[in-house]
Amino acid sequence: MSKGKAVFYHAGCPVCVEAEQRVVEAIDARQYDVVVVHLGEARSQIADAEAAGVKSVPALVLDGTPFHINYGASLDDLK
């Protein structure tokens, strides 16, 4: 059985960091490969986040479906 992909995008703010910790702990590593992308440090990945449907951070993309957690910053603010 292959694992799904979980990508957690954030910008490094306190809300994002807390959400990252909680989300990564909650995701079953047997079912998902988890990647954390700090868009404040990896601005080159903003286009990937947009292509995945991310509008704001923090956000979790599970198997290609974006889920927005709270509203920290829009991707436009990070550009």
C-alpha cells in the first residue's frame, strides 16, 4: 500500500508554528509522507503552493486537496 502525500505550508509566524507541530503530530506517518514547507524561507515554493490551491497559510494539502487552517497570511502577502 502506497502512502499519501501531506504538505504543510506556513510562513513561520507563531500561529503557523503551533499549527505545524499539532498537524505533524496528528498525521499518521504510516499513511502519509509529510513535508513541511516554510514559505518565508522557501519563497521559490510559493508557486507550488498556489498550484496546489493554497490561498493562505497555514494550510495543509492532503493528496492534492488543500485545507486552510486559520488565516495567517495570504500567499500574495508572501510574494
